[in-house]
Amino acid sequence: MKKDLLKLLDLSRDEITLILDTADKLKAEQKAGIVHDFPKGKTLAMIFEKSSTRTRVSFEVGIFQLGGHGIFLSSADSQLGRGEPIRDTARVLARYCDCIMIRTFEQEKVEELAKYASIPVINALTDFAHPCQVLADLQTIREHKGKLAGLKIAYIGDGNNMANSIIAGGLICGMDVTVAYPKGYEPDDEVLNFAKTVTDCTFRLTDDPKVAATGADVIFTDVWASMGQEGEAEKRKIAFAGYCIDDALMALTNEGCMVQHCLPAHRGEEITDAVIEAHADEIFDEAENRLHAQKAVMYLLMKQNMGL
């Protein structure tokens, strides 16, 4: 594996499988009360320029369960918030800590942090990618369906960081992927160009949610206005009218179709309350697996960086 986890486009199918297998192992150990085989006393620097519930708790609990410690750094707490160059922060934190995770806006900031840090850097979310979330999604799908390759997944909504990472992760793992979005809200060109190179599964774009949902084994959605887009919320509600996952849309999917939502959900907008409650076990398994998938990433990258 590479030194860092910056986006799923950087990973091969074998590398994703290794992460998922490790996540399953760590999850089983944690449930059984088995102490993880990992060097104690490691420190994770957690940089948050976007607030979070699941990301902070899952990373902080995860490093604790691995026998280490997490240090929370908000923009207000760090010199980054006062204009220190990212390259200087990277070099300093690398002298103190064993790994850095960052949740921010620009993908370029994560890439620069990784370039100048000698320790692993994990992208915990940018406007371009959400790799840790989709690794948790893939783990959840594999738990429920027993496989990934050959399944049909549909993403309905904004072509945002979740859409970008679902496309990348799904296609790398051999899943057929269809994305439905209104004109002007398409996924990133880098991801769409990657999709054109994939030959062992299918990729489709549509503006019709019914086309995407028909025959789906897993259906994804996300909020229509992500963090930082609050000023566009009303405009987006109009643009995304008809893109709500409801019982009528679910009726077009394959029997046993899973629903995945990265949360928090705006019930009644991108997904109905009834659909969330009908698929709550899958959605909250997905939320739990953030912990296990991220522990796997930390476990593998830090052990690799230590030469273990």
C-alpha cells in the first residue's frame, strides 16, 4: 500500500480487500474482547476544519482501542487556523505523532499535508473524496451480501464527495454502478475519466432516479446540500425534486436491496423517514463500520510505516 490514504482512486482491488479483511478481523476481535496485536502508545493527530460526530468519535475510539491516543485539533486550536503553511504543520506533527487524519475542504490541502509529512496521512473527508466512509460502506455491503463483485449499486443525488468515492470504490471492486443526478450536479471529471477505463463492470450516468434504482442491490444517497453549501439549500431543494428515495423508488430495486446513507440524514428530503426506519439495521451497521474500517486503515498504514 501507499504511505497514505488520500482517495480510493489510489487503491487497487487487492488493497481494498486487504483493508476490508483487516477491518473484519479487528471488528471480530473487538466484539470478543481480544486485545489487538498493535504496538501501544501510538498517537493520532486529528485535524478538523469541518465539524463532525461520526468521524471524530470513530477515529478517537479507534486509536484508543488500538492502544494509542488521539489529539483533537480544530482550526481554532491550531496554527493552521492562524495561517501557518500546511507544509510546516505537516513537518511538526510528524515529529510528535505517528499518524495524521484531516477533515477539511480542499483535496489539495490533504495532498500537500501527505507530501510533507513523513508519517501516514488519512483523508477523513474533503469536498472531493470521502474514502473512509466508502470503505465502511463496502465492509457493510460485504457483511450483508457476502460479496461485492457483480452487485449493482445505485447512487441517487448530488455528485459530491460521496458520489466520487462510491463510483471509485464500487468500480474498483467490480460492482456495476449507476449514478442519477440533475444536470449541473455531476461527479468530478477525474472520477468520470477513471470510470471510462474500467472494463470488467458497467458504469452509467442518468438524470432519472428510476433508471438507477431499477434492479439495484444497494442504493445510496446523501444530503443535497453538504457542509459549506448551506447557502444553496433552497436552490438545491428545487433542483433535486424527485430525487428522494421513497417506497415507490425502492419497489423498483431487487428483492433484499440494501440502503446506505452516510448520515446525518435530512429525513423527508433525500430519503423518507419510512425508508430509513425500514433499513435502519443496514444504515447503522454502516455507521458502526466507520470505526472498524478506519481502525484497519490506521493499523495497516502505521504498521507499514514502522516496517512491521
